[in-house]
Amino acid sequence: MAPLIHEIINTREAGVVWKYFTKCFTMALPLALVCFNAGAALLPDDARKMDEAFLKSADIEAAISLVKLDSEILCGIKSALRTACQCAAVYEIIEIFKKPTALGLKVKDVLILDYPCDNKKNMQWPGSTVSWAIPQKDGLLFMRLPFGYLKPRSRQRWIIDNQGNIFSPVKPVAHGETFKNREPH
């Protein structure tokens, strides 16, 4: 029986495979630690094209207001360890301008956007995002989304599907502040 096992598993080949695996692992581990926050940022022209294509496909237009920004309970500890927290921006629909007839979206419905953040609730993502909401002078936001990005959570609550982190939270313009002197979020 022992010769059969030696025919199936060649100990020299197994040793070579193990050495190769350990060398690859020891090189990949430091690279993974160094490149921990790697993201997929687009060149400016490509980002503009992505924004244009996204806005052309938008079939929901509404005025929304930011209700609150929430973060995880342990966000401070996670930020100290240089890992991203999970935050949620909660918006309320004020007025609907355009929507598909099959969509049960109504005024006063709540939209929830989950995103990776730091302990100050700012988005922590080096990749590209699209302009899904634009601040208005009256403190509201003008939202444009394709139908497929809204997922019903409960009766009057909707999740904005942010699997690729393409949506960042948008805050309204504060009183006396203009669009040009406002920091991007």
C-alpha cells in the first residue's frame, strides 16, 4: 500500500510546490498590505463620459433632502486602525418630477445610501463616483438615478444600491455658501 501512495504523491514535487507557494505568499502579503486602499479611479475625461452615460440612463428625478448621516458604533476604533467604517446617508423625497409608472416611489419615502467612510462620516474611497445628486440653492438636492439602482427595503424605505461605491453622499449647500467655494464630498 505504501508504494501506491508514493506513486500518487511524489514527495519531491510536493516540496517544490510548497516552496513555490510560500515564496508567492511572502511576496503577495506585503503587496496586499501596501495596496490596501487601492481603488479604481478614472481619468477625468473617462469620468466625464461615465457621468454623461449615467445621467442619460436616469429615469428617476426628484427633489430630496438630507435627513442625517449615520456611522457604525465602532467607527472611531476602526479609523484608528486605518480601516473603513460603514456609514449611511438618509434622504427623504420631497417632490418627484419623473419616475417609471411601475415604481412605487412616493413623496416622504426614505432613501438610504450605504458607503465606506472615516470617523468624520466622509466617504473613504479613492475610486471614481458619479454625480447622482446636485445641491440646490434652497437646501435641497436634485436627484437623478436609473431605476435599477433603487431597491425596496420596506414599505417606505429604499436602498440606493452602491455595490461598486459609485455613489458618494451629497450634502446640501449651507446658507451663504456657494457651489464654487464648497469642498467636494
